[in-house]
Amino acid sequence: MVKRLFTPLKPYDIEQLKIGDQVELYGTIYTGRDAVLPKIVRLINEGRVDSLGADLNGAVIFHSAVSVAGIGPTTSNKVEIESSIPTLSAAGVKMHLGKGALSPETVRALAHHGSVYAVTAPVTALLTSKVISRRLVAFGNEGMEAFFELKVEGFPAIIAAAHGKSVSIRGEG
């Protein structure tokens, strides 16, 4: 059964999720990848996250660029992306969307901050069809890798890491 989740996500939403759960997201999600996520982490560490123009409390961040060709997941275990996950989770992000396996340390950090990681298939046409609108939020100089806000309906994902467990933990096995 597909679980419908509405953003901003609440702690209760996260507590109910299990690995393998299929979810559909409704509301606002943000996009960011290797060019932008380290900049957001810097703002958080400097105590200037309010200057971002987005509320990260209960947020979903999709590891993607936004181009005229559409949207699709990028690999979440790139150093610049995966290293941002603990700080973003501590700042209130409740779900990270992407593709690929995460390290055991990152899975533990997700659990510690009450956040989850979900994967979505690299099917650009399907994902793009779920986007109702998009807005540039910050770092426009990064082009398609800027920080965008997307309004989505029925955006599909599968929970891959939750509560300290993972479908596949990179570095183990």
C-alpha cells in the first residue's frame, strides 16, 4: 500500500515509515545537489540559514538538478551530497531523496535526527509529470543545480533508510 505524505513532514510521519514502504509526496520539496548542498550547510553552520529563503523544518530535499529536460535523481553518496545529510537533518530536513547506498555513518545520523532516506527511480518523464510548479529559491548562479522549490502531487519514492537500518549500507556486506 502506498503511503501519502504531505509536507512539511511531522515526526509522526517519519516514525511510521519502514524500509521498503512506498510513499507519494504532496506539497513542497526542495532540490539540491553537489553544487548547492555544501553552501546550505555553510549557512547552517554560520547561523544564517534564515537567509536561505526556505524553511527546512519538516522539509524534503531531492538530490536533483532542475532543467528544461526535467528532473531525475543524482547519486546521493557523492561526497558533497552525503556529507551534507547529517547537518541538513539536524536543521530539520526529514527526508532526503536520491539514488544509491549510503554509508553506515550517514544511516546512523539519519536515525539520530529522526530523518529518513528514500530512493526514486531515474525516470525523468514520470517524476517531471508530478511537478506542478517550480521556483528558484537560492544560488541562481548555479543554473540548473540551484536550490529550487517544487510543488508536487504524487511524487513517488521508496524508503531505503529509516531508524538506523538500510536496504543496503555501503561499506558493509
